[in-house]
Amino acid sequence: MSTATALSPEILAKYQPVIGLEVHVQLLTATKAFCGCINQYGGEPNTHVCPVCLGLPGALPVLNRKAVEFAVLAAKAIHCEIRETSIFARKNYFYPDLPKGYQISQFDKPIAEHGWIDVPAAEGRTKRIGVTRLHMEEDAGKSVHDGFADSVSKTYIDLNRCGTPLVEIVSEPDLRTPDEAFEYLTRLKEILLYTGVSDCNMDEGSLRCDANVSVMLKGAEKFGTKAEVKNVNSFRYIRAALEYEIERQIGVLEEGGRVVQESRLWNNAEGRTYSMRSKEQAHDYRYFPEPDLPPLVVGAAWQAEILKDLPELPEARRARMIATYDLSAQDAATLTATRAFADRFETAAKKAKSPKRVAALLTSELTMRLRAAELEPEHSPVSMDGVVMAADLAESGELSSKMLKQLLDACFAEGKDFPEIYERDKPRQISDAGAIEKMIDEVIAANPKQVEQYRGGKKTVAAFFVGQVMRLSKGQANPALLNELVTKKLDN
């Protein structure tokens, strides 16, 4: 039966995809979930371990308080209800990188449930995606399948990751398109980064996502059989994997086949999923309460203490910044891409004569140069104080657009801040009306055809004269005065 498909839009339109996402997020604590081992990516294999995270006989887990606080912050940021008393459980299964033979997780009484995340929908609307639960657990180790001379025949085990604190965030099956899944993940990551609970580095495994996807005929009441797509290491690839998997399942059904419940792996090089293992029968994890950990009680007083650290979240911050600084939605989205960048903008905006001009500089002139230089905003040679100075000079008319661009070019070329470059190369703006009028007269005399066009009613030709005079003045004519004098001269 065919798995690679190229189905017509008419066939695809008969079916409704149903998508749910399970996101594992490593928490940014100093130590592991149940022991004092350092919680750090990398290091020499099997060096960040101890009897507790290895599950050696007699070793007892002690819950990391900071991990609980981070879990509560993450849960509240996605509008979950906090369960005052939650229970840790043992999830029993065998895998080579799970030395204890079980994983400490939460089962029927997770720390948080019933949340939601809003994602963009058609025509400027939003769609609310439900979050079933957020629960705490520990990570397993890592199986290393390549990088050794005998990797063809052997798998190596690095247990440094064992015991790393995680939260698993499970969505409702409310997503209907790969694009919605992409937007959900983008917003979830943004929220988590704002709270500071994780670095969400997908390359290092700090954020990992499994996608459950099925298809059903439109109008059907019952969901189809789902397949789980695992080990996808970017949101863009998750979207591509879902697109492929939806089409594959529709192709199977259209050929009269049956979709099998299974786990599948995404192969990005080939742009397709492959069967990993069957999940026709539910795995019996034999959950039971973890006997070495008491119930976790997060009472109202502790919750209130934790939530003092909950920051203003991205959507709320965007809305406030649009109202406060008269920004466009696009500029507000750019400026709030990270909490640190938004903080730097707001600090600068409060110092500047025009916050809107500061925003324009950051989202256009600086962003363009940072991309060209392949620099992150925090490594910009132009500091926020430099941005404020540049914005104020432009706002007052002391710097023309051309002058400003030249000065910023010099900043990036030499790796120096704006005040230093400005003091050294301070351009002399011409604000003498007589001197500007003399240049206007010269340009008018040289362009009689354009003068006739203006006086014939084509007022937009004034911009031509402004440009010619600006060129003649080497960009130093005061723009506001120049525009005023050009119009006056042409009208007379």
C-alpha cells in the first residue's frame, strides 16, 4: 500500500485532521529533580550522576522545591488550575537509558489541569486551544547511536540527563491544521521563555514535542485512529511532519486500508515518517503512587508567593505597548519577541522624546544591520542609550534620515556605540534658510519641465525637488525646513 502520496485538493478537502501535542520541557533549575546532581547539558558522559538518579538500592529521592515553583509558574502562565495536592507516581517500563526501570512522574493527580493557549486564526481572530494537563516528572538518560567506531553494532548510554526535572504539557485534540500546531508551539515556547522556567533549546533537548495525529471524514463524530510522530527537533519540521502524516493517512483510507495506531519517526532528509513501533495495545505502565515521596501540597500561601514572580506575559504586554506607545501590531510583536528585548525597549522608550521613533529604529535600521552582521540584539554595538540619542536627534530634525543611516553604518563597521561615532563624525546640518533657498533656486533653474508639471497641478513633483536639493547639500539640509521652502518657492 502506498505511503508517499500526492492527493488532489478535492480528496484532501473530504477529511478533517485532528492533532494533539505532548510537549516535554526541561526546567532551568540548578540541580536535578530529586537529588543534588548538577542540572546541566553536556559534560563528560555519566559524570552528573549519583545513587539517587541512578536508582541504586537504599537511595531516596528528595523533591526539588525550585522545580515545583517553576512548574506552578509555567502552569499559571498557560491558564491552568493548580491542584493543591498532587501525587507522584512510578511509571514502570524497561528501556536501556532508564536505570531504575521506572520513571517518577504524575498520573491521575497532576499538579495542574484545564488550561488554554490562544493562537491566531483566520481574519485576525484567535482560536483557543485547550491544555489538558501539566504534570511534573524526571527525564531519562540518552541512548547514543552514533559517533563511535563500533556504533554500527553498539549503542552507548549517557545517564547525565537522568533525573532532569521536566514538565509535560498535554494539549486537547483541538488543533486542526499543521499551521495551528506551529502557532501553538510558537506561543507556548514564547510564554515559557518569558517566565524563565526553561531555555527551551530544542537542539539540546530542553523542549521536545510528540504529535498525535488522525484524520476523519468531515462531519464524522468519532476521531480516526491516531499515529504518534516522535523525535522532531524543530517547529518547522513538526509542521512538515504533520503535513506528510495527514496526507499519508488520507491516502491509506482512500485506498481502502486501515490506519494503524503506532509511533512513527520523522526523517527530515527524506521528508517522510517511518514506522517505529506498534501501539495497537495500550502499554501497561503499572502506575502506582511513589512510595518514597509524600503528596505534594502547594497551598494558597505558597502559590501566592510563587506567582509574585509571574511576569507580564507576551500577549498582554503587546496589547499594553500598542496602547502606551502607539505602536503597530507588527512592531509590538517584534519588540516583544523576547522578554529581555521588550525590557530594553521600554527602558529606552521612557527616556526618549518619541518612543515610536525608538521602536522604528529598533525594528528597521538596527534589525537590518544586526541580521547582516549575524549578531543577536544583545551584541549590538549600538547600546539602548545610543538608540535613544539617535532617535532624539532624528526627532528634533538635527539628523536627516540619510545622516542617521551613515552614522549607524559607521557604528557597525567599527563596532562602536552611537554617541562616540556621533561626536567624532557629527554632521553639520544646514538650517540656514538663505543657504537652502539658494540651492532650491539652483535646482528649479535646472529643471523647468518639472516646474511646469508642479504648476500644472502635479504636486507630488515637489518630492523630486526635495531629493535634488538634499543631494546637492550632501544630505545636510534640514528636512523639515527644506520641505517648507520647496513648497513655498514652487507656489510662488
